[in-house]
Amino acid sequence: MEDLLRARLLLLLPTHTYRADEFVDATKRLGVDLTVASEVPSALEEGHATELLTLELDNPEAAVAATIAFAKRCPISAVIGPDDDTAVLAAILSSELGLAANPVSAVQAARSKIVQRERLRDAGVPVPDFCVHSMGADPGAAASAAPYPCVLKPISLSASRGVIRANDPDEFLAAHARLRAILESETGDGGGQVKDQQYLVERYVPGPEYAVEGLIVDGGLHILAVFDKPDPLEGPFFEETIYVTPSRADSRVQNSLVDATGRAAAALGLVTGPVHAELRYSDGGPWLIELAARPIGGKCSRVLRFGKESEYSLEDVIVGHTVGVMHEVPRREEQAAGVMMIPISAPGTLEKVTGVEAAEAEPGVEEVLITAHRGQELVPLPEGSRYLGFIFARADTPELVESSLRRAHEKLEIRVSGKQ
């Protein structure tokens, strides 16, 4: 117990993250001391010198200096960054502090869509055919050379933002113009500057999509869950909605998905911590679409429970292994579980959401969590990056879980004004 109480986690939490509560609760349950680092100073920081830390999360050099100064008076056992950008910074800080973690180059490779695809391709991991184009070059030439159907992807954005399918050159040019507008909006200067100087064009891979959630411990990949995505993700945009586990795919398919995930993690050089992979199954085999050196995003982690009594959350497992107070990887609970990320179907200002109580009354539904607030501007994909909220369900079978999620969603009435 004495060793456990001495463990301190530095948790990198941007102010816009969904993940704060789950990780904070995990450290409390495990008895791990916690320091939360964010980019915005807290009014409480002066009175909580060991619990709160202000870091420039987008400035690694400054963040390293501040963290080293903090660690001299308050030793840190481990660093966790729960999203794509903070995962890179967590690796950098861990390296500077001499803590066990993924190599910085491995996490950077996972974060870079270009480097990741190049490494996976060179390692023989099946990835869609791809090419890289300059945003400033003539899109007509890229449209003429593209394999149709294809998918245009930004280099830096996440959550399927800016990802657009094109079936012919006209659709390619329209998608390119839309992507450019999104990247211009990211700079905020109104002068035509774009966030990314390059973009990806990938061959569209048909077939069902899956997600694999894993944890690498001592270099070995432990599978926490394989998710079905029962809604077809065929474009023109790729908004994810339902995740259900365990997967209903046969064992041969699931084993191939797991094998591809492990090979991809190894090719990138990842040796520890969470991984979240998105794959398609097509032409008799798996195709790695993305692999991230972080856990599943948003509030979706609530769908996963582990241990004989379902006593552990995903965050418990990640924190426990990162700080070294959990020595085995517990199995996921026996019940099927699922989450629906409530899509935004129309732009405008959110006035109200009704029917939540009726949705939660559906058999199997555990919670309907509306994360958007009244008066918030709702933006659908491909421009938007957030969901209206989440629906969680558990039942004896994946089929019952999916049915519960769909019935609950039908009960919700979402009132949006303007921009219709």
C-alpha cells in the first residue's frame, strides 16, 4: 500500500476533452496521486500546488521545462495523454523524465497519417493504396490520377472531420474545395492560409468496419474488445454511430483483425499503453485504416467494463498498468455492450432535446448522455467534429444491444433552429 500511495500520475487534459471525469475517478479508485495538467491556468492552482499544473500543451519545449521543474519538488511516476496530440507530448515528457513509455518516434509516427501509412505499407501491413498531394497544387491533376472510388483525408484533423469520398473527378474537385475550406477555417486568419499543406487520397476499401481496443504490456498486445460497427460507413462522409462488442464476426475474421492490429503496432514501434485501431474487412482480409496510440475517444470508454464483478473501467486498466499498480489485464465483462454516438443531422442552434427519459426507459439502455448544451451551434460532418451525445446499453447479446440503442435513439426529439 505504501508503494501504491507514492505513485503519482501526470494527466494531460486539454480543456475541451471529454475524458476528465473517467481518468480522475480511476486514480481515486486505484489510490494513485494525481496531477492534472491543462493549458489554461486554474484559479485553484495556487492552493493545490501538487494537484494542478499549467502546461503549454502545444509547446513541447516549454512543457518539458515546466514539467521537469514540477517533478523536482513532486516526483512523477507516469504520464498519460488520452488523445492524439497529448499522447505525443506524454511520450516526450516521459522520455525527458526517464520514465517507461513508448518511444517518442513511435507515437509521432502513429499521429502522422502519412508516416503511419508509409511504415505500415513497408512492413507489409495491408493499408489502402494512397498518395500525398499538396493543398496548393492543381486539384485537377490529382483528380485525374485518383483511383475511384477514393477518399480525401486531411493530415491533422481527427474524428472523421474533413474525410470525404469521391466517386469521379467532379466529386473529387467538390470534395477538395470543401476540404480546403475546412482547413482554412482552422487557421482563423481569413487570408486563405490552410492548416495542412498536404492531404491524402486513399483508395476506398469496401466492406464492414471494425474497431479493436488493445493494451500493450511488456511489448505484448492484449485485446480488450473487438467492436462491430453495424451502420455501413460508405460515404460521402464517415460519421461513426454505433459500436457493439463482442463482435458478431466469425473467429477467423476477428483473429485476422487482431493480428493486423498487432502487426501495425509493432511496425510503428509501440511497446506499451493503449491502442485503438480502425479496420475494414474486404477482399478476404483486414485493411488497417487508422491506428492510434491512445484509447477509444469521447465518452465511448464507458461501454467497457472489466473484471469478474465488472469493477474496472477502461481508465482503471490504463492507469493501473501505466503507473504499475495493476499487474494483470482483466477480462472484459461477459455481457454484450454498445454505445451510440448521437449524430448531428442538421446544422443550427440547439434549442432542446426531449425524450431522454423515454429513451432511458428502453430495455437494456443504461444512460442517455446529452453533451451538447442549449444554444450550442451544431455542425454536422465533414465540417463538425463533435456529437450531440451518447447512448449506452447492455444486454445478453450484441443483437439486443444494437436494437436497444436504435429504439432509444428513435425516442429522442432534437430541436434545432436557424441554418436549416
